[in-house]
Amino acid sequence: MFNPQINPNQNKFILSGILLVACALRFHDFMNLPFFHDEYSAVLRTSYTSINDLVEQGVKPDFHPAGVQFFLYFWVKLFGSDPWIVKLPFVLASIASVYLVYLVAKKWTNETVGLITAAFLATSQYSITYGTYARPYATGLFFTLLLILALTNIIQRPDHKFRKNWILFVIAGTACAYNQYVNMLVAGMIGVTALPLIPRKRLLPYLLAGVAIGILYLPHIPILSYHMGKGGIGGTDGWLGVPGPTFIVDYLSYLFHHSAWSAGLIVFILLAGWYWGRKISYTPPFSASKRIYLFVCWFLAPFLVCYFYSVYTNPILQYSVLIFTHFLIYTLLSGHIKPLKPLANSVIVSAIVLTNVLTLIFVREHFHVHYHVGYEKILDQLASERKKHPQLPALISTDFRFTDYLQKKQNSPIHFDKNEFSGYTELVHYLDSVSQESDYLYYVESDYDKPNVPIIQRYFPKIEWQLNNQVNSIYLFSKHGEKNSPGTIFRWDTKNKLSREWKNIRPEHFISENGTWRYRIDSLTEWGPGISFDLKDIVATTNNVIDIEVAVADLLPQKEVVVAAIIKDKDSTILWTGNSSIHQTFNGECHIVHHSLSIPEMDYINNYQLEVMIWNLGKTTFDVTGITISLREGNPYRYTQFDPIYPTVISTLKGLQHR
């Protein structure tokens, strides 16, 4: 039914549809698409009045080449700093990359593979997300594809418009070098590893193209030298973590939307391509061995360089730096497919678009997570609540460079208190003060903060509402109503003794007083009572928060008691966490020692136990008068820019005592 006689106009219609989808996904609600953290940082660094200040204070501390920061500097000066204005060139580069990847894949194989690759690039969350960042990733992909397109033309048709392709190769290679350091590494590997494919008569001009790129890069050498002199790219004090052994698996899972539907899509493409092309005789311009060679040299080799550099020097490996040649994964998966008729092409492309768009919306929740970053929402929501409660106190934890920038830009200052306390003691002082003047508290907790909700609930017990986004959670607390407690793991009813499931209990330490029990820990006892739970029985996801509160009496303020939460297997400790009474002493007294934690990895939940213990670190005598261990639903969108979105519903956990 299907044969290689293809109507070019019909395939162009399919390509036009792919480009329209790419535009729609990137320009959706574009005027309201907010800046992300790195974008705010970049825009703030466009405010310098001289090029020298821009280099010294805007480029050198950032550990990126100067290209994108210089571009933003002049772009903002000319057109302004509204998010949509700043993002526009990068979005256009992302859309143009969809067309370029179609051309490259088509020249390597055929039009069907070109359409498949373009459809994936148009609809994957990976390319859409980085395609709407005003950072060097959409531009890096665009320049890399330009470089590869010029190189492909030189290899396949060395006598056709050679000068034009030579100039394009030099411009694109130079742009890659000025754009991003890993982009420069990729461009260098592309240039060097393509040498065996260059026709002999074009070898010398090709080498001269590399020399020309090097000469054009000379002005940037002082900045590169400065960055290398600070301990290498990324700097010794960089904030990125060392990649783990599952990095590439996690990356591929993210690339395909963490979805089983995407796995089914790949199987469908493989089977459909084989079935409809089984009777077609066809030899691609680039053989399978050449495509594998290019995949190894242009994607796998840079990945390995970045991986081992991150492990042994400075962490630089993140998903963003793999975007420059990630399209090779798509061509590797579909490169064997033969040129099909437009009907078959439209079926395969429609399946890709439909699957990716649906998983983008419903599995990845892209248009919620990506559009609710937090910085603007913090101020907008506070302004809204102040209309109901004019004297509402607000305690906010965020990157104040960005909220200060927004208030200045919008010329609408709104007062709030900055959560810059050095410990729980200062927080308790603040809460004690504002609770005497207001029945409500507006609170913003950053994803990087220690959980403060249980401490706030000592003064404002009820959570009226909670709004979650990618970087923080916004709460309105109230004095009106009981403390929210959706799931209780354990509560000691002091009308009875501690139950036998607790370890390290000595019967003679129980004291009965006025019909209630308390447990005395003396100065000779280092480890007080402890209890263990299977994590899978009490925690649903890494976004749930376990709150532990130990009520104490007669504890001397200078003597330290720690509530410890330890994740263990049968033989060893996997993670040790704890919180001290010293940090929770107010007016010389400590009545509750609190500790909260969220489980860092889903693997822990399925395989390990949680052990809660009371550590008498100060070797003092005090009484335990109550213990509560509870679970609450945290922020389901925390870290979900890349990670799976896990539901935080806890109602089915069998280890909870629901209220």
C-alpha cells in the first residue's frame, strides 16, 4: 500500500502542521509566562552602565561565556525587560530549530525520519521548557543545528555553494563557542570527529574554517582563563550536585515525559515504520554505522566528558547542557525507517503529537507547573489577601533580589517581613510578636527552607489554604479552628503509658501524675524511647512531610536534646536527620522539640524504615510529656520541572491513624 513515491507538497503540509504545533506550545499564554530564577539573574545583570562592569560583574561571576549576556544587555536596552520581550528571541530560535532538525535528519536519512524528529522536538517538554528560557539553551541548539547543517552540506555536496556553507559553518561554530561552554565542547567535537567524512579536496578549507573560529574566539580568551582560574568551569563553589549513577536513565525518562504512553509510542513508531516500509528498497545517505558514529561522538562523548568532569572536578552536568545534540536520540531510534507515503507520515506524526501533547498537559502538568513559578504569585496573592485583612503580617522566604526587582519595576511596593532568621529561636520570637496583633499570618516557604509549618501552627493552628508551585508554597494561617492534621502516624495519649512498640523503654521511668503519664529520661540515659515504621506504610511520595513533636518538661535551656529521624535498612543507616532543643528555646524555656523531614528519594520509601528516637545529647534529666508523629501533604510540584509528579494523597496509607 505504501511506497516511496512521495508527494513533496503533502509532506510540506505535515511539516507546516508540526511548526504550528511548536508555535502553539511555546506561545501559549506567552504574555503571562514568568521569568525563572536564572532568567531573573540574567536580567538583573543587564543593569550595568558600562561594558567593563558588564564583563567584571555580569559575566565573570556567572561561569558562562559572554555571548548571551551581551545579547541580553543590548536587547533589554533597546526593547525593555518585560518577560515576553526578553524571551521572544529564544522562543523564535527554538521554533526555528524544529525546522533545522527536520532538514538535518532528512539529509541524513529521508523525509519521514525528518518529520518524526521534528515532531518530537516540537512537542517534548524538554525542548519546550528550554525553548522558553532566556538562557543559552535554545540558542545553543539552534547554532549547533546550523553548524551540523553546514557540515552536512559540505560532506554530501562539497561543490554546491561551498563558500556559503563554509561561512555558515564558521559563524555557527563561533556562536556555539560564545554561547555556552558545553556548547563549545560539542561544536569542537563535531568539527574534529567529522574529519573522516570530509571530502579530501575540501579538507584544507575545512581546517582553515576551524582556524577562523579560533581567531574569532580570541577576544573571549581572558574570560575563559578567568573562569578556568577559579577552579574550572562551574567554579569550586558551584551549587550543582554531582550526578548520580542513574543520571542518564532519569534523563531519558524525562525526555519521554516519565510516561508509559511514550514508551508505547516508541514501540508503535518502530512497528509502523517496519510494516509500511517492509517492501521498499532504500539506501540512506548516511548509513546506520555512520549515524551510530555521530551519536557516539556528538552526544555520548560530550555526556561522558561532562559526567566525569562533574564527578572529579566541578559539577556542571545537568539536563540543559545535553540539549544541543539530544535530537540524535530521535534519529537513532527512527533512523532505520524508510521513506513512506504522506498518509503513513501523517499517521506517525499525529501519534507523536497527540501522545506528547496529552502527556505534556495531563502527565507533566506543564501549563500549571511551568507558568506558576512563584515570585510574582507571592506578591499578587499577598496584595489580594491584604484587601481582606489590611494589617495581615507576611513572612516570606524567597530570593529577595527578584521580589525587590519586581516591586521596583511594577512601582507597587508591598510590605512584608523577610524570613532571614538564623534559627528557630528568632522565628519563635517573631511568631510570638505577630500573633499578639493578628489572627492571620501570610507565609511563604521556599523549597530550600527547613519546614516551619509545625512551629507556625503553635501560634496559628489552622491552615486556611495552601498554594503550591515549582519553587515555594504559600500559606494563609489562622487562629480560628483546630490544627490541620490529615494523617497521624503515632500519638501518645498520656492517659496511658507509651506502648510496647517503643524501644529503649524502662518501666521504672514512667511517672503517673494527676491521672496522666510522663516518661522520665535521666542524665545517665543517652538514648531515650525510639520507634520504627516501614516507610511504605506511612509515606506516599517524597513530597509528603513527616512532622515529629516531642513535648518536654523541666528541660534546662542549656542542655541539648535532639529529636532524631533515621532512615535505615536492616543493617545500616542510610540517612540521619535531627533537630535540637537549643534552637527552639524561647524566653529560657523549651516545651516542644520539633523535627520535620521529607524523604529524599522514592527508592527509600519502597525499601527502608524510619526510626524516630530521642537523643539526650546534653546528658540531663527531663520528662517527655507527649509525642506526636504526623504526615501532611507537602508541595507536589517541588522539583517537578524534571522529576515525575507524584500524587500526595495519603488517605490509603495503612500505617496512618486518620482523623
